[in-house]
Amino acid sequence: METRDKAQECGRLALEKKAKDVLVVELSGLTDIADFFVLSTGTSERHVKTVVEAIGVGMKEQGVKPSATEGYDDGRWVIMDYGDVIVHVFLEGLRDLYDLEDLWIEAKRQRME
């Protein structure tokens, strides 16, 4: 699966579980961390976990597994590392606090709807 397709599929899977404000941020050429961030917001800790589970299952069905997942037990900010794509699922207050969108202000963005 191509990197851009992987990022968009993660975003689509988040939307299927009613994640809010799903944003694909292209970081190619800006950092070595990843080529894309996929950012989304859950309305509760349970909702964050549901979104993460849906992304994990959907991507696994396509033969893509994360190398690591952090924060799932707390369900406040979960990071899924797909190598060239990093998925962040936040509670709303934490997303506002860390404000990754402004940290990478020069990056191209695709709002998913």
C-alpha cells in the first residue's frame, strides 16, 4: 500500500467511527519522523479507543500492522506507528493543548469528511 493511501485509509477508518476533525498532514521533506500524520479527535476515552481499534482492525485486514501503539490503556492520546504514517487519536482538550497542526504549520493538509 502506498504511503499516501495508507494515511487516507487511516483517516477514512477514523471517520467511520465518527472521529471528529480528521486531518491528514503531509510531512514529506519537513521531518524524518514520518511522511504523514493522521490526526483525529474522540469525544471520550472510550470513543478514542473505539477509533483506534477500528483503524487497527481495518489496516490489519489490508495486511498493514503498526510497529507500535502507545497510550491505548489511558485512552486520552493514542499514537499508532505505521512507520511512514503516524496516527494520533486525541481527546479534544489534549489535541488543543499539543496543537500539532500549528507545530507543522507549513505542511500540506487534507481535511477528511
